[in-house]
Amino acid sequence: MALIDLLVMPLLEPLLVLGRQWIFGELFLILGVLLPGLLLYRWTAESTHLGRRTTLISLGFALLALVLIPLAAHVGSWATLLDKLTSQPPINQVCAAILATLLSIPPILAVREFVLIGRGTPVPMDAPERLVTTGIYRRIRNPMQTGITLLLFLEALYFFNPWIAFSAISILVYSLGFARWSEDSDLSRRFGKDWENYRDQVPSWRIRLRS
């Protein structure tokens, strides 16, 4: 299908006028989206390469949060996004980079626990086989959602963009609503009292300072 697309696209003029660099976009979609998606599907169906599956999923979430949402908020223009990114004073760029790094730590640690302890990925259809209560999960129940939401709020502040803020609020509302209900139902069914005891002891969206 990808080969057919590459061959047919140039033949559609004047119905479809391609830019000079359209081939690079096509190659990005094939190599960066189609191929990883097919590999992820195969590895998930075969229950193999857990580390690689988790890496692809994590990169996909990072691409969405750090690139695609800001890009869409700036009307799909790479030039506008890069201009906004580099036009800030150096002190703002340094502070934003430091904060972004710190906010990325909880999700990264959470993914590590999912792989090493839970033997699963962050995707509900490929969830951990064991209840994960170690590492960062000893302090907070939702380190991934918390980290990603705060990263988006940081981006909204840095770019001063209401659409990115809306994305962060949407994720927050979804996480506190349907996702919370779905997670509680699923984990209660799978892990029973162990999940209920853990849920009662560890906060969902704030870090527990005391053990």
C-alpha cells in the first residue's frame, strides 16, 4: 500500500498539487508511523519484545505531547512553532528545559516499573500482568497522567497558547472522569483487595511524602 501511495500521488495533479518536499513527509509517515505501528501490532499479538513495545508506545506519547499538540496549536506550521520556541529569552528557555526534564522523570520511572515489575505497557489493552506498587508508584498512583498533564500546562505557559492549555485540561478531565472509573473497575476485578488497599493508601494526583 505504501508503495502504491508513493507511485500514485504524483499522478493526481492537478487534483492534488504536491509540494517540493512531499516525499519527505511520505517517508516520515512510512518509517515513523506505519512501520512502528506494524511492529507494535505484531509484537503485542505475539507477546514478545516487551521492552521494544514499551519504547515505541512511550515515544508515541512523547511525540504527541511534545510535538504534535504544539504543532497543531500553531496551525500546523513548523516554522511558527520553531520561531515561538527560540524567540523566548534564554533564561526562559533554560528554565523551561529544566522543568520539562523534571516533569518527565515520573512518567519515565513509571514506565520502568511497568516493564520490570508489572511485565506490561502503559496501554490498557497491553496492561501489566501484576499490580505495580513499587518505585514511583509507592508515592503516587498516576505518575504518567500527572507528568504529561503538567508538561502540557508548561507548554501552554511557555507558548502562551490557550489550545495547548485546553488539551491539558481535556486530559485532566478525562483522567479524573472516565479513565479513573475504568481503571478502578478493571483493577478491582483483576487484583481485588490488593488494589483496594493500595488505592486507599496512595494518592492519585499528588506525591505522598511519607511512607
